[in-house]
Amino acid sequence: ARCFSLPDTPLLQLGVLAIWTAVFGTSVYLGLDRGIRVLANLNAVIAILFLVFVLVAGPTIFILNMSTNSIGLMFDNLFRISFWMDPIVKSGFPEDWTVFYWGWWIAYAPMVGLFVARISRGRTIREVIVGQVIWGSLGCMTFFAIGGGYSLHLEMNGTLDISSTLNESGIPAAAFAIVGSLPGGSITLFIFTILCLIFLATTLDSTAYVLASVSTRNLTGDGQPARWNRFAWAFALAITAVGLIAAGGLSTVQTSTVIAALPLFPVLVILQLSLLKWLRRDFGATLRSANYALHHLENGKTEVREV
């Protein structure tokens, strides 16, 4: 709405949702190689270029200093915040955000795990863990560091009253106000909108692909679910998004995420046990042989013994 100076109406929201559905629906319809991979690569390129632009166009030194300072504060307060329930002030922050993100992670974990396993065929378990835990975390930290540092600079210098915008109009309005303050004006805002659209599309096309895969019988390791099945799940996810928008926006999303996470928690336990079972089945002989090591003994002799 802000990019094209249009009123934010339910009809406009449905129009944006239709475009978004067409993007990720086409992506999942084309499959992994011609659809999902292309969209994901495009997303990565635009995201990196946008972060570099914010870092260079904004207060670079302040952002770097604030990022370094924030890393120290994060490690210093990690355990305290992890167990913080705010029983005295009762601000509601732990319930609204900490528990919400716990539910968010639990709800997304099965889908993300299955999708990563599907696209990581041929890689070692170590490579998958490093790619997800290390590089994924660094990517999130970079976004928060650069975006948060730039936002704090605007607030502290009085360039933009972000806190008032956040309290009066909500998170989306505050985010677009921050991006709108960057050089380039409407062009930068439009690129950011496209980036958000693709970010959401890459999440949903992966979700639709996984749902289509688990609902297909006798699907081999290299096989792909039928196109109609993938597109049907994409359409179902779009209908779900329409329902959440109509029901009340962010608060509804937060509540539904926590509710959906509760039955998925035992599913996570089952997935972990299944992983251990498959590892023993596929690599049991290798693990047993690895329990034997060659030790150098006195007089230059060697023997093999179990460790």
C-alpha cells in the first residue's frame, strides 16, 4: 500500500495474497530444480545485496560497533532470558514472544527437517548440521545486527520515532517506515517488499512440497510428488493464510502457532527416535567397527582392542 500510495484495504490484502500464492504455487509446481531452487537462489542474492546496501548506506561504524556489543550482551544474558517469565512486572513479553517462538520452532521443525533431508541427499550429517545450525544462525544474526543497528540509530538520533510508530500502527508499519528512510525511497521500499514476498514464498513452497511428499505413497528417495498434489497443498496453505488474515492478524497467528505446536512436540520425539533407529540400521556395522582402535604397545608391537 505504501509503495503505490494505496489504502490498506482487505481487497488489497487479498490481491497481494493472490500474487504471493501464484509465486510460490508456480515454484512448487515446477519442482525442486526448476522452481524451488531458482526462487531460493534469487532470494539469497537479493537478501545479501539488500543487507550490504543498508550497511553501506547507513551508519556503518555504528552498526558494526552495535553488532559486536549485542553479541556480548546476548551471551551475557542467554541463560537469564531463557528462564525469564517476568513474574513481577508481568509485561506479557514472555507469553507473547518467547513462548510464541518456541511454538513457532516446534511447528516448523518437522517440515524443515524433512525438506532439508530431501535436498541434502549425498551430504554428510556433519555438513547438514553445520549448514543449518552455523550458517543459518549466522544469517539470522546478520539480519538482526544490520537491521537492528540501523533502526536504533534512527531512534537515538531522532530521525524517526520508531517506538511511537510501533505502538500506534504495529510491526509492519514500523518496518516499512525504517526501510523508507533509506536512500532510494520508493525504489528501496519496493525491493524490500519483493524480498519479503520471496522470503514467504520460499517458506511456503517448501512446506507444500513436504506435505505433498508425505501424503504420497511409495515415494522413492529421488522421486517427486505429483504436480497436482503439490499445487493442491499450495492452494490449501493460501486458504489458511486468508483465514488467519480474516480472523485477526498477528495475535491469531501467535495463538494458532502455539496451539499447533502442542501436538507436534511428540512428533519431534518420534522423529528423533526414528533417526537414531535408521542410523543404527544403515551405519551399525560401521559404528561397531569404529569401536576398535589400533594402539601402539611396547616393543613396537600393535594389537587391536575394543575401546
